[in-house]
Amino acid sequence: MKTFLSMKSVLIIMSLSAVILVTSCSEEKTTNPTPTPTPSLYDRVGGTTMVQDPSNPGMMIEKGRLTLRSVVDSSIFVIAADSRMAKYFPVLFAELGAGSTTGLSRLSKNFTDFMCFATGSKTYSYSGLNMKAAHDPAQNSRIPMKINASDFDAFVGDIGIGLAKNGVNSENNAALVNDLVALLNTTKADIVQQ
Amino acid sequence: MSKVQQEPIKRKYLTVKRLLFIGSSFFLILITIMAVHIYQVTTPKSDGFVNSNLQLARIDFSGELSVKEQQSIESYVKSLPGIKSTFMNTSANVLVYTYILESVQILKNKKSNNESVSEAIVRKINESGIYNNTIRAERYMVNNTTAGSCPINGKQLSLYRKIGAMMHNILD
């Protein structure tokens, strides 16, 4: 009788264990795991992690914005030194020559805003002219002529140099470079109007 | 002349005097408003912008520079007090540099402005002896006719610019 009872107990325990095991296994099979969201380009260049802003002592800035701002500022340098580009920025150069820096800082801010927004930032938005209007001399008096395709490609190349100046190039991060270039190329149809 | 005849003349004189006073006061107020406006327009605005007082200038070289000369020129300009950063376009022999006007100490005994700083840097490069005499550094300037219609953008010697510069000299 005692042996029978102990056998019964063992059987109950085994059945319960089997039930628990099957249930737990079946739960794993039926649960849809939450897919890991694909990081946006903005996340890949630093995202929303807050860091010290080297240009604003005591202020914090999202790492993604800081990266993009650095790339934009470096690229402005490259573009300013590119004779193919200079013809599109006479107003900016004239302002600088006359001692006004407002246009330069506004260009840096607008371009950075645009890049943040286009790469997927949820913090920053772009409130400037749309790409078509911004590059149409009839709608934007700061641009003297329509842009042609080869100059647009030269511009993208200059952004590539700006990226390289910030330590990102095709050798060490081809995926990021390609994705940023692809992003810029999505604006080509609106920017090239000649 | 009788006292009765003198009275209207005196009154007329007082009216003219009053009108002149009101007119000149009004004119003075207008001039002040305009001067303040020009000062505000020609002052770099911060508005949350980063590096809002950062100046950018470009120097073009008239001949081919060797890689060593390009590096020497860039290092030389970078070493000048007040220069923030530089970039040399090696294929086009073009140098771009940035600076903050207030921190540039390139001119002695002279209040700096953008034009004088740029000219001084170009002169220093040409006198540095880094390259031979056949090559000249030139400050890049845009043609005024393509520079747009905004009064602060275009002609460097416009009345607007002169008043702005004068106001900055007085108030800064």
C-alpha cells in the first residue's frame, strides 16, 4: 500500500512536471517576440544620448545632433573651398566679407536641423523651406542659379569629405557612409532643377 | 513801433521757434531709431545658434603649390592667434579658415574688422616665404552684382554699411 502511494506520488509529480514543461514550451512557441527596432540613421550616429556640447560650455546636446552638426560644419568648410560650389553662395560670401556671420550660423543650423530630421530624430524638426523651394532662385533669393546634376554630385562628395574629417569613411564604416549618401540622393530630384 | 504791432511779430517768432524745435526733435528721434535698427541688423545674433560669431574666409592661391607648401601654409595660418580652424582644398589650392573677430590679435594698435583681418592674413602669408614669389595669395571676394539685393549683403562701402560700422565703433 505504501509502495503504491509513493508510486502514485511520483506519478503525480511527473505528470505535473510534464504539464509545466509542455505549457512552458508551448508558451515559448506561441509568444511573438517583440522585434528589435531597426536603429535609425540618427541612432547610428549617436542618437539621443546626452553629451557635453563642446561649442556651448555647460550645455548638453544629443550625441546624434552633435555628430551631424560637426559633419555639417566640416562640410561647409569643404564646400566653401570648392570652386564648383562657390557660385551658388555669393550672398553668403558677401555677408561674410561684410562682417555679418548670421547667414553662416543660420546655414549651419538649418542644415543640421534638416539632417537630424531626415535621419530620424524625434527631437529636432526642420522648419526651413522645402528642398525644391530652397534651391529655386525664384523662391529663394539667396541662391542665384539653378543647380545642375554634376554640381549636386560634387556637393555629395564634399559631404563625404566632411564625414571623413569626422572620422567616418568608406573603409571604417561603409554602411553608414552609403546610407547617408543614399539619404542625400533622395533629395536630388528636388534640388537639381537644371 | 508800437507795443500792439510788436505782439504778433513776437508770437510769430515763437511759433516758428516751436515748430523748429518740434521738427528737429522728431528728426533726431527718427535718426536714433534708424541708427539703433542698423546696429541691431549688423550685429551677429545668437538666437540659440552655435558659433554665431564665427567668421569664415577664403584665400585663393594663384599658382600650383606643392603638398609641403600646402601643409606649411595651413599650419602657419592655424598658428595665427585667433584662428579657430582651417581647411586646405589641395586640388584647387584654396584655403578656408574660421576665426572669431574679437579674439584675433593680428593687427597691432588698430581696431580689427573683417576686411582688415583678412587682408592682414593674406599679407602675412605672402610675406611668410613659404612659397616662391611667382605665387600670390588673394583674398576671395564675390562680385557685388551677384551678391544679392540685401543692403547688408552687397556693396561694402554702402551708406548702410558705413553707418553700421560707425555705430559698432561707438557702441562696441
